[in-house]
Amino acid sequence: MTLTLFYDGQCPLCQKEMAHLRKLNSNGYLLFEDIMASDFNQRYPDLDWHALNNRIHGMTDQGEMVTGLDVTHLAWSLVGKGWVYAPLRWPIIRWFADHAYNLFAKHRYTISYWLTGQRRCSVCGPKPEGKQ
């Protein structure tokens, strides 16, 4: 299985997670797509950029879209570290974890600032045209 991850390349915390996944991606099961790339809309015109920006998404090689902690768990599983996120997919914990993730995703720039001192990546380019 191959999984394409659609992530926010201007979010310092998102970048750190993608960097960790890239290091572990020795089998090439993960592909990485920065939704903030200037040509993203041209390469993926059928995807809803705003939905992608609201929470992490992944697309399997069968075209199935997976979101939130489900895609995070799947991505880490594909690099052999699914056990890290597995407890967040257990019944009961899943409900709380999903709500916590939704809050994180909504406020990721503020949380990034608290944790890293940066709201957005200082070396990243502008948002894709028309996606302000």
C-alpha cells in the first residue's frame, strides 16, 4: 500500500512530524504533498484545499481518503511505528483523541508558536494562489 499524505508545510509541528516520517520511510510507502506548495492546486485540482487545510488527509493508492488521527496512525503503521498511535484508535479513547486532534488542527499555528516560537515556517513560500 502507498499512502499520499497531504500536510500543511507552513506548520512547524506538521513539518517536524513529516520529517520523522520521511526518515522512517525506507520502503517508500509514504508520499508527501505540501498543500501550501505554489503548484498544489494545479496538481490536485479535484481536491478541496480548505478541507485539506482543516485537518491532515491521506489518500491510499486505491483512492480512499483517510483523515485526522486515522491517517496519522496509518502513516506511522506503514513505517513500522503504528504502536505509537494505536492507543488513540482504541474505543472510548478514540472519541476523546479525535476531539483533541480537531482542536489541535484548528489551532495548530498558535500551538506551534507556544512550542516552537514560530506560528508558521519562516522559510516556506506563500499559500497557493487563491487560497488565503
